[in-house]
Amino acid sequence: MKHALFLGLAAGILLAASGPLFGHHNTLAKYDHDRPITLQGTVTEFRMISPHSHLEFEVKQADGTVVKWEAEGGSPASAYRRGWRTGDLKVGDSVTVTGSPAVDGSRWLEIEKLVTPSGKELE
């Protein structure tokens, strides 16, 4: 009886402690995965930092105005495993980014696919 009680208590503590981990990685609430968009723009900053790679780029609108967008990708380790390196994107590079937009209407994307000027793709 004591053994079962101890296991139940330990399982409950572990489950409660893992809650913040799921909250941090829950992109279902932050991004609209049902309507991905594709944007072409110019890189203003690219960082492969933990916990997520970060891209800032500018998109020229049809009326000529320039709009700043930000996007997050996977972890640097997962990007590295897919063949990406920190020097793959440079300020001034033209990129095509497909991703899920932020549900709150802000100019944020979760990157699903990024294409560099050389045609290299990150998915």
C-alpha cells in the first residue's frame, strides 16, 4: 500500500512539474497552423540561438512601404542536423519564408520553410 501511494505521489509531482515545459512549447495557441502564408523579404538579422532560431526580415508591400516581420524556427541543434549553419543567412539576403502567422495579428511567423537566394531550403 505504501509503495503504491509513493508511486502515485511521485507521478503527480512529476506531472505537475512538467506543466511549464508544455506551456513553453505550445505553438498551437500562438500560431494559426491552418492558414500558412508565404512572404518574400530581405534579411535584417538572423540568429541561431537557444531555444529557437530567430529571423528578422523586411517585406516590401505593393504600395512600396516596407514592413518588418519576425519569425522563429526550431532549435539551433535541430537546424544544424538539417544542414544549416550560422553563416547561411546574411543581412541583405533575399529570402522566401513560409510559415504559420501569429493568431493575434502581429507580424510573427513560425517558420515552416525558408528558402535562401541559393535555393537552400530549411523545413
